[in-house]
Amino acid sequence: MRIMGLDYGSKTVGVSVCDPLGLTAQGVETITRNEENKLRRTCRRIEELISQYEITAIVLGYPKNMDDSVGERAEKTEEFKELLERRTGLPVILWDERLTTVAADEILEESGVARKDRKKVIDRVAAGIILQSYLDWQKRQEAAQNGGTNEGR
């Protein structure tokens, strides 16, 4: 069972995948496009990665506003979710991504990546943070169902 994480932006989509056990997320790539609404090549690349990594579900970063309201960017993400579900046939889970880009930038800064080089990888790192957050939540849910232990894993 492998899950893909996506950080969907107006010109880029950061992509991450988890290991086969669903424990850790790794950034894979950043897909770029010239125009926001030109998604055919983006979707085709996502489909190629789904096949390559044998993905069974997608976690899509959901950029809600800090006051928990849904703005224009979140609405575009909801439309992208529907497109992905139609094209891939996979379940797409919207996952709160507030402050993930800030966290990704901090990680890259602490890792010594120069500011000018961060733009190339920040979406991929953000996708990894989104997916790892979801994986960690899933583990907590499983532990709670097993009476606080993670036996059987």
C-alpha cells in the first residue's frame, strides 16, 4: 500500500510517496506547468508516477485559510481533487496543509539550502510534509483502535 502526497499550486505540483509500509514520506519531484489551467501534462505525469510506485490513494494538500474558511485556492484544489478522482479512479483525501510551505522553507534553510535554490524543491518538500502528517495521523488512529498499542504492525 503506497500513498502519494501532492502539494497543488497554481504553477507547480509537489509530489511525494510513502514507503511500502506506509511509515515515511519522501519527496519525489516537482511538476511544473506554464499556465494554471493547463493540467493535461500534469495529470499524465501524476498517472505515470501512480503506475511506477503502485499508488493506492492520494493525499492532496488542502489550503484552507487560517480562519478555517475556504478561499479561491482551496476551491481550485477541490476541483483538482475531482479531476484526479475521475482520471485515476483512486481515492483522493483532502488534507489540511496550512503552514506546510513555511515549514518546508524552514527545513531547507536549516539544511543549508541557499534561498535561490529553495524554490526548485520547496513544493516537493511541502508534499512530503503533507503526506507525513497524514501517515502520522493514520498511525495514531490505528494505535487508538488497538487500545493504545501498535501491535500487529
